[in-house]
Amino acid sequence: MSHTLLFLNPGHFHAALTLREIHPAVNEEIHVYAEEGPELRVFLDMVASFNGRGERPTRWRPAVYTGPDYMEKLISGRRGEIVIIAGKNDSKMAAINRLRQEGFHVLADKPWLIHVSGMDALAQATAAPPHVMDIMTGRFEITHLLPARLAGEPDIFGDFRADGDGPAISMDSVHHLYKIVNEKPLLRSAWYFDAAVQGDGIVDIPCHLVDKVLWLMRGEPVAYQRDVKLESARIWTTAVPPEQFARITGEPAYPSYLEKDLRDGVLEYACNGEFSFTLRGVSVRLMGEWRLEAPPGGGDTYQFLLRGSRADIAVETNAGTGFRPEVFIRPHDDPGKVEQALRNKVAQWEGEFPGLAVAPAKTGWRLEIPAALRTSHESHFPMVLNEFLGYLDRGDWPAGHAETLRTKYTLTAKASAMAWAGRTP
């Protein structure tokens, strides 16, 4: 089946990254409906860079409409059946629902919901077809796929621990506001720094962390009211001085709509969040943090710990791993049996994960992951598009897809509300 992609006002670079690779089921002509401005130019420049690269060049032909009525033109033109959205988050739910009402399938970047006031719209968006899916790239990362598999092996992991010594599942993700994407410094829109538009530190990056936790449920539907209990939440800010703001956005000064977030002339961006909850009785703690810029030789860091009755499974990304994620298995019950079960399982996976091996570490073992199995974050976006198109073409949507979507965004929205309710100015 051949598909034509429509892009609605692409204001975030994730929209362009879905086009990073050619897709045999996607027409080369894409249709873009947007406001005129720098965000559209960034999108088109990135698509042009994919077309012009030396290796695996794409052949996208953007047909662009600009004007204040871009949504109406997209709907009336009906040049395709799939709309991709990545941009301002305060209007995202309304756009998703309008497009679904008009018969379009929607692939939309996170977060969909940035405030509890949008709960009714979320329920509407996840009802019957047309279909919707969010862009969740973490599922394609080998260093999350392998721990998720290992956590389902009783002879290796056992059961989630509930010993009171800490959460059974914890994730810490640190990102940087100034970063390189597609080998160029990323230019962020000024509105990105308005938590009322972009979303705060709980509803944004932690969406990915919640998704990974829910994914551990092996595809079983997860219902918020039945399966989740929110325990605590907090939000804090990162100071973005005027000179750094100008460097990251290209804007000479803070716009007027950010004046509400200035303290002594410096923007305090509420982009950091941490919250705890239980999922079917398993304790979980998630944290997402933004810093201005990585130190020389540094990069984003990610720590992921699953505490099991037989062994802990950890993913570490830090200076000690060369800022490359690595998977560790640390036993605390009959190490010999855990090691044998681990080696047997890795041998069984040879056809699926060729070259994967077990190596000794300071405590326990490390999975040696061949370079061929490692993929970049940017490469995951076309994988998400491929997954979405596969579901549409085959009609085999995962059981509980809609319910788990609702749970994810309900949890982050309620955690955000809890954090703001307890936060002093």
C-alpha cells in the first residue's frame, strides 16, 4: 500500500526526523501545511540535508502551503490520509481530535497532554479509528529492549523487589538544551521555553520514561484507575541566562510571554521533574532533567535500574561508559545459576541479536553489544513511522494500545498537577 504524508505546522525537529530514511510505502511527494517562519525553514532545511547527503540520500519532494488557514487547507485538500504533528504542545490535543474527526490517521510527537484540563480530549483522541499513535523512540533502543527481555526471565531476574530499600524501577534521564542534531547545532524555538506551551519537566521527557515502564508489562493493557497509584511529584527549574537563550534560539532577547518566568532578569525554565508511583504494586521513580550544555567530551546521560529478587539489571550512560549506554546484570542470589541462565538466554538470542555476548564486569556481567546492533536516537524516528504504517496496513493494532496511551498521559498530567500544587513560587 502506498501512503502520502501530510505535515501540520512542523515546529519541532522530530517531524523532519521521521523522513530521515526512504520508506518504500511512502510517496516521495510530501505535503506541508504551516505558518511561514523559521520553524518551517528548519524543517525544510533538514529534509533537504537528507536528500543531499552522500550516503543513502532520500528523494523527498515537499509541496508547501503557508498561511493562517493551513489546517483548513490540509483538510480540504486531502492529499493524503496520514498527518504527522510535532510542534507546540498546548494545541496538540485539539489538532489531533479535529484531524481524526475529519478522517485522518495521526502520528504525533509527545507530549500530547500538558495539563489535566485536557483529559476529556485525551479520551476522545484514543477512541475508535481513525488511528493515532505517539512517537516513542525508546522502544527501538537495544539497551532498553534487552533489559526488558531479561526482566521477563525468572531464572535471571526473578521478581521485582519490594524490600523498602528503594524503588523496584528507577530511571534518570539528563538532556541538554544546546545540542547537535543531524551534525548541526539545534535551533530551538523561543516558545519551547514556555512551560505553558511546551509542557513542564514532568509532562515532557518523562513521557518516554513512563512508556518504557509500561512496556515492561509485555503488551498487557494498563489502566490508570486500576493499576497506578501516584505517590509524589516535584518540579524545579533550570536557569537560562540571556546570552545562552540567544545562542539556543537565535532570538536577541526573551519574548514578552516569558516575562512571567524571569527572576532577576534570568529565565527560570520549569523543565525538570521527578515523580514516584506504583504500577500493579511495583514501586517506580522517574526523573527527567535539562541542563544548559554538556561538558566537553560529555553528552546526555541515562540511568535505568530494575531491582530483581535474583539480579538487578542496570543501564548506565555516563563518563565511565564513554557516554554510550551499557547493560549490566548484577546478581545477589546464587550467581552461578544466574550466570548460566544468562549465557543460555544470550545463546538462544543469537539469531535475533547476532554477536551479542556476556562479559565479566566489576560486579556481575555486562552485555557486549556489537556495533551493528546499536542504532542512533535519530535513526529511531523512521522506525516509528514504519511501525505506524505497518499497524495501519495490517490492521493488527496491539491489544490495549489506546488504554495504555491514556494511562501514560493521565499519569504525567496528574503528576504535574501534584507537583505544581505543592510547589512554592
